[in-house]
Amino acid sequence: MDILIIWEAAAYARLSFHPECRTSVITAAAQGVSMLSLIIGILIICIVGAICFWAIDKFVNESRLAGLLKLLVVLICLAAILQRVLPLAGINWL
């Protein structure tokens, strides 16, 4: 009788710790963490960009130079956001 109980427990352990089930749970948790990290990273990039815009408005007197610097900040922020978003979409060449 005890051998049958041990055998059933071992069979249950093999089913409950099946590698496919375990990886799907880990994958779901990893996706949640990566999405949270992505959102926090994008917010930090936007805040740094806004601080740069403020500094350009405050300290640059020439309007043409200020416009070029703001364009540069926008392009750098956009590239940084794309660098974080594209790997999650499966594009890893950037």
C-alpha cells in the first residue's frame, strides 16, 4: 500500500513539475517584469528629455541653435525608446 502511495506521489510530482509548465509560468512572470522595466525606462527617458528642453529654453539665446538642439534631444530620446521597445517586438538588430 505504501509503495502505491509513493508511486502516485512521484507521478504527481512529475506532472506538476513538467518543464513546459514551468517555463510558461517563468515566461509570463518575465514578461510582466520586462514590461514594467520598459515603462519605467521610457518614463525616465521622457523626464530627461523634458529637463533638456527646459535647459535649452533657459540657457540658449539663439533661436536657431535652440531649435537644432531640441531636434537633437528628440532624436536621441526617440532612438533610446526604440532601443528598449524593439527587442520586445523581436527585432534585435538595433
